[in-house]
Amino acid sequence: MLAVKDLIDVIGVPTTAGCRAVAESARPATLDALCMAGARAGAARVVGKANLVELAYGGSGINEYFGTPRNPLDPARVPGGSSSGSAVAVASGVADIAYGSDSGGSIRIPSAFCGTAGLKTTRGRVPLEGVKPLAPSLDTVGPMARDVGGLILGMILLEPGFAPDDRMADVIGRLRVPGAEVDPLIDAAVDRALALAELDIVDVTVPGWCAAYSAGATILDWEAACVNLYLTEDPNLAAKLGRHVAARLAAGGLFSQDQIDAARKFAASWSEQFAEIFSRVQLIAGPTVGFFPPLLESASGLSYSTFTKPVNLAGLPAVSLPVPTGGVLPAGLQLIGPERSEGLILTTGLHIQGALR
């Protein structure tokens, strides 16, 4: 059973992007998005479209218009976004696999908050035709599931012929980001999972991580403002946008060309730093989010994508795996790899998952 984020066209069904301004004029799609081809060929049963943050623009999972999917671990807490409904669908057993999109962490954040697994794919690996864009240079589509086995099946549907690698990673770099706050329980859970898996771990820092976050935020916000200009320039449509999303789109349109050029220039060199690190380690591990899902009333003003957005800027694949913390709420462990290393990431994720069980 497959749930599809309501950003992805499914023939015969309107694509609303979780947005009233889009939904009220949306018509049934006349074609599937290209990323649906493998699922159709494999006769996957589509159980429905999954809710999301309005326009896929936010990390909390809150949707002011359609309502917020309930986090199965604790309904008083946010589910994470923007692929909130996709994570909740697999966490609650409504679907075996869900498709989500990830421009700054939108698959990995809700996976971490709902105790499920989610894979952000390499930029350009999964076709985006028929997927409503948020930030075209950062957008990706990937699978979400309860565990790594489900992610492998999801990748086979997205890319028929996909197979995980025969071997897992030999050396993993444990990411430390100076100045980034991480709940000690989450840090300890990540370290414990890696230790139980008996992996060869070395500490790594990625110079410029915070600068990459800022550059990624600039590009994402500016591209989102450009893509959705038709909504903000039409007073009738703008009035139907949620307040938070409307404010973010307005702010994204205020960047100067110099700021955009500087962010693009940084992005061009950002991948080179990863290339140097991946000459020493095969994968990088760290927390997916540095804090547990906040209560719904405390969701605003938080930096959900500190550990995820720089990965989008580099275009790299990454998975979020649930790891126990000793409490009710699990943490998310993020594994980051070089371009097109999804097979290595998932094989290593399977090993970690087995060690935890």
C-alpha cells in the first residue's frame, strides 16, 4: 500500500499542495508524475494522497487549512514536515510505503519525529516532472517507510532495478557541528546505535556547515518566492494563504541579486568539502534533528533543518533511521553519503537496524 504526498500528481486526483489557494482551483491530474511509473508497473496499490505543510514549506508539519496530521507517538506534538502526512501514514500502518519530497529536510524531519525511516535521494536521481516545485534546485523525491526494508522496496518502486549494495560502509564519520545545540539524549542515542553496530567511527567536522545552512535557506526561500509568485501577486489567492507561509514567501522575495549570487557561489564549492571528507570516510552519521518533536503550541521559531538543509545544498543522499533513547520518543540518526550512494546508505542502515533489534 502506497501513500503519495499531495505534491505529486496522481492521475484522476487533484494536487492541492496542502494549500487552500491551490486546492480551490485544482483539477484532477491528467497524467501521473513520472516518479509514479515504477509503482504503476509494479501494481502498487495507492491508498491516497498524504497531507503536508502548505506548499511543502515548513518543518513543523502544521497545516493551518487542511489540519495537522496527528503524530502517532504523541498527538500533542508536531509530526514534522513538510511530508507530515506521509510519515504519519506509514507510522500508523495506513500505508507500507509513502512518497515524500525533501528540499531542506522534509522527508527526514517527519521521519525522525514519528519514529520511522525516510530517504532523501541524490539530487536529480528521481524525476520531478509532475511534482509541484518548492525550490527547484533543491527539490528531491524519496521513499518513507517504517523501516529500512520498506525504504528498499520504495526505492525499487521509484527506480525499478535498484538494489542495495552487497557490503556496508567500513568507516563512518561522526558529524560534530560546532555551535549547533543537540539534546544530550539524542546525541547519546546516535552514539549508542553506532557502537552497537560495531562500526569503525571517527569524529569529523565539516567546515562551513552553518554557512551552508544559511546559503541553503537563502536559495530555498528565494526559489519558493519565485515559484509561488502567482499566488502572492494575486490578491484573491494571497488572501487564502496561511499566515505563516505568506510571511515566509514575502520575506523570500526580498533577497537581493547579490545575496542570491553569493549563496549560489557558496553552493558551488560546498560539495568539494564533502568530497574531501568522503575520501577519508564512506558515510557521515549524526542526528537528524537536534531536539525532540515540540508540542503543537510551541512549534514556531525553531530551526528544524540545522542538520538536514546543508545536505540538500550539496545534493547528497541521506537517510533518517529511528534509534531508541530510553524514553517514549525515539531520535533520528542521519546517514549521509556521496552522490548516488543510496545502496551503500541503505545496506549500512539495515546493519544498524539489525544491531538495535
